[in-house]
Amino acid sequence: MLDFIDLNFQGQKAVIATAVIRGHEGVALVDPGPSTTLPTLKKALKERGMGLDDVTAILLTHIHLDHAGGTGTLIAESARANVYVHERGAPHMADPSKLVASASRLYGADMDTLWGEVRAVPNDRLRVLGDRDQFEIGGLPIESAWTPGHAWHHVSYFMPHHGIAYVGDTAGIARPDANIIVPPTPPPDIDLEAWRASTERILAWQPAVLFLTHFGPQMTPAGHFEALWARIDDWSTRVRDSLDKPGTDEERAAAFTSSVAKELTKASGKEQADAYASAARFDFSWTGLARYWRKKATS
């Protein structure tokens, strides 16, 4: 039942995965990725005997461009598909101008190369989700839950009859065979208390499998989250301590990036470490955690 497509983001394997849910009434895609990978997505669907006309639903865990950037372009080519997205993210799918402006500040001249076109989704194609919802996709029952922490508009999806939880970035980044789980903690929404609550919400489903957009199925949900939180706690402590040291934020972020890259290279090799960095830049992770600690200090 579990099927997914490697989008080969920027020519790298096992960075972004789109889950494919097949029902007897149509096909759903979870996190279709950016526009730059849509040719790969369409080719992989064709190899499975499907096309965009078979897609009836696009389930977005959140609206970050690596997960959802190609949604508007895809919708324009798919006559039947509707987009499921949390109520906090829906306005940015209908009008992505603020989303694009925010991403442009982070990625600068690399925006088009990384993400390509970011097109609006018509309002009549949006299906807006709240904190808890139940619905059917292609004749299959689906549950959704608001799971903030990584992003304030993040939701996760659960297929109760199959025991699969599609969790976006809430369960971190885990490349196949690397035996390492890395937390994506970019600005501006990192909230560790909310993330803890989201972890508990997902585990309360008692899933047999976690599906990560970065990357693929994880078969031991409780152990996976335990390992993720060990690294989140380590990283957040290191970032908090770095704020008391001399230097600029750029210097602190660079030192953190260098340290993490060395650790991952030692544990899994340079190729894997570089791929983790492609999925979630470590300097952005420092910035997101630094923002979290500074907000706590002033609250």
C-alpha cells in the first residue's frame, strides 16, 4: 500500500519524497514538492500507469516550498485535484506573494533554480483543515491533525486502516541507510514545546509507519522520535549556549554549521552529510533555534 516517488531534487536521490495514495476513486499525493521537480513527478506517475487527471487530492503537510511550491502549477494541469492545507497556510496558497518574498530573503539568487514557479491555487480548489479533521480520499478514510513545531501551519495525516502517518517535517530528516535523524529548525516558526505536543499527538495514533517527506518510511515510530528529540535537545542547547559567546550571528551560525557537518561526515560520510545539508541547511537551523531562544528570553 505504501508507495512514494523520489523527486531527485537538484539531481540528488533521497532528498524529497512525494507519497502516492491510491484509492478506488482516485489518487492522492502528499507533498508534491517544488515546480522544479514536477517533470520527475509526472514521469514517475506515468510509469505507474497514472497521470495528473487521476489525481483527486493533494495533501500538504505545510506550505514550505520544498513540500508545496509546485502545487499551484500542478493544479493548473489537473482537472480534478483539490488541495488540503491547514487554515493558517491556506491564505498563502491562494496568494503566495508573502511566502515567495520570505523565501527570497533566505535563498536570494538561488530561488528560481531551487524552486521554480510558485503559482497561486484557486480558492475553490482549497480544502481548509482545522486542528482535527476526518475525510475520505479516493474512497479511503484519512485523519488529519494540527502538528506545529516546525511550522505553525503544519498538519499530519493518518490512514487508520493501514497504520501510516504522513508527518512532513515533524519527524525530522532521515536518509535511507544513514542511521541519523536530523531536525529541520529553520525560522520563523520553531517552537519546541509545540513540537513536543505534536510528537505526542502523532504517537497517539499508534502508527506502524511514519512517512517522512525527507525521506521515506520509518518503521519504528517511538524509537524514531526518541532519536530525533535527542538531537533536537543537543542542537537547541548548543545554539542557546552560543548566544552567550562573542561574535556575530553569522559567525555563530557558521561555527554551528561546520560542527554539524563534521559530525555527520564522521558518522555517515561526506556524501550523506552533503545530502542532509541539501534537505535542511544547518545555518538556517541555527537561525531558527536562536530565534526560538531569544523569543523565550523576552516572553
